[in-house]
Amino acid sequence: MNAQGWDIVEQAAELARRGEEFALATVVWRQGPSSGQMGSRAIITRDGQLHGWIGGACAEPVVLREAVRVIESREPRLLFLGTADVPQSELPEGMLYVPMSCQSEGALQIYVEPVVPALDLVVVGDSPMTHTLAELAGALGWKTRVIGAPELSADDLTERSIVVVASQGHGDEDAVALAVSAAPAFVGLVASRKRGESLLAYLAERGVPRHFLDRVRTPVGLDLGRTTHQEIAVSVLAELVQRRAAGELTGSPSASSAVPSPVAEVLDPVCGMTVTADAAHFPVEHEGTTYYFCGARCSQSFAADPARYLSEAEA
């Protein structure tokens, strides 16, 4: 791996440590002429920013578009970027074929995979249930910490933290108040329904904003009937897994990680490639309609003879 490749790996590790979701794209095969090289890597963030090198002007917009979809779906994709005359029947099952007529005989296969940081579970309390919950979540690959209520501080929490307060009357109020003020992804309280409602009412009287308290799930955990203390840990984890699967535990994305608004996609009338209809894709206006292109060459060819390419598109 070259120096740039190692830089991308280090950058990916740093993003994961910060809890940011992104996609990692790797060139796994190439056919020249193509500016992409075997082993070339790039990071694509949730807002569609690319860091690294994956290929030229034709390859990059395709990878950006598909990488954002991979981040959203959390499902990897293997892309084939090549000429329009490649028989799709010859491609492996599941490979996404994207024609690139502007690449003269060049082709790339690019593997795009989502990178989802481990969930950050903070269990507050020191009962047997708290340790069981941490052990079970750790077996799922979650980052878990057990912190006593008196030791909990705002520095322990981020917007991606999942907080379960299970101190069973020993500092519950202060722990919940501190947790909601940190605006984590989730706050749950292990308590009876009556005890939970009483605690939230008490915090409201102390001036904790109602919109913070409305985010507290109490009692947390799926209703499994009569359970032991350790079995309560199973019910809590079951609810957290259910919420994770529904996409509810990702936290509030910051401005830098927010998913961009959907952009219309159109066909480049010269090469037939799908491109986004924005200012970055060489717009050309002709008879009141704006056309978009994969690169400057296609844009210039169209501008020189619009009628030719429009007639071919209609044929």
C-alpha cells in the first residue's frame, strides 16, 4: 500500500473514533486506460465529500452518488464502471453496472462499504443488572461502560451515547438530569412506571425543560412479564436492538455529517451517463432547457452541436 493509502486508513480510523459514519471505496480491478489504480482508496462522508483518489472525472461522481446510498442503506455495493458495450450477463451477480462512455475502453470495479461506528452504551448504576447489560451489549460489539451515578459527568457523554440509568434510587434524579442535558441519542430509566413518572415530575419542578424530559424512556425495556434483575438487562437490550434496527440510535447529526437533500439525476445526452443536475456538472442551456454533463469534454461537444445529440437521444 502506498503512502496515500495509509493516510486514508488513518483518516478512516479517526472518523470512526469520532463516531462519524462514512463509506470506504476501494478499486479492486482496473482495465486501462483508467486513472484509477488497483488499491486506490477514498473516504466519502455523509455530506458527499470525497477524500482520497478513486478515479477521474467520470468515475468520481458515480462513486460519490453510490457511496451516499451505501451510507444510508448500510449495505455494501460492488460497482462496475465501464463502456456501454459490456454484456451485463458477463458480470457477477449483484454487481451494479454503470456505463461510462466517456472512458475510452477504460473500466473499474470499485467496492464501496459502509463504516458504522460501534454504539456507545453508558449504563449508570452498580447493580448486577447493569453489569449483565454491559456484558450482553459488549458481546454484540457495542462500546460499553458502567459508571456509578455519583461519578457520571457530561464528559462521559456525546450525541451518539445511549444512556441507561439503572441506579435504583441512588442518585437517579441527578443522573437523568445530567444525561438529558447532554442531548445523547437515547436516555432510558430502569424503574417502575409510577416511579419513573414521579421522577420526571420532580425534575420538571426543579426546572429541567420539558422537551428534555419528554425524551426519557421509562420504564425502558420490552415487557417480558415477570423477570429477574438479570433478565431485565435482556429486556432493555432487546428494546435497544429494536431501536437500533429502526435507525433511532444514531444521534442528531451535526451540520458536517447531515445527509444532503436529494438532487435530481439526469442523463448526459452525449455519453448517456447518469449525472446529478447541479452547477458542478457543466450545465449548458439550450432553447430554455438546461442539460448536464459528466465532464467538460461532453459539455463542449454538446454545445458545439446540440441538435446532433438531442436527435440521437430521441432515436
